[in-house]
Amino acid sequence: VVAAPDFVLLPAGSVATVGGAEGLAKQPGLSQVKGWRLVTVEDVDFMGLGPGLGRAVGRLQDGVGPRPGAGKGGGE
């Protein structure tokens, strides 16, 4: 497997159709990749510039941002 995603971003409805995170992990391709994390967004949150957009961006930032204690470079 060449790709090594840190995270997989999907609409929550899509994740539900494959049986949740466990079902997604069994999908061809992802079943061979280790260490990824699932980040979901509500299906409607990115469809417009409504009040849910800020909440969705915050959720996305929380999901894909650096993990606490995960310093970059320099032997941190």
C-alpha cells in the first residue's frame, strides 16, 4: 500500500452505510493501512454558509490537527 493516510475524512452518513468505523476499516485498501483515524462531518454542514459551518470547521480542525504531545522535528 503506497498511501499512508493519517486520517480519512468522510460524511457521517457515508460511514453509517458501510457499518461504522469497523465496517470502514474492512474496506479494500483501508484494511491494509495501519494507524489512520476517522474524522467525520455531518452531511449537511458543508453544503452552505449556514450556522453549522463554524461548528463543522471546528470539528474538522479537532479531528485533523496535531495530537497533543506530537511535536515536529528537532527531537521534541
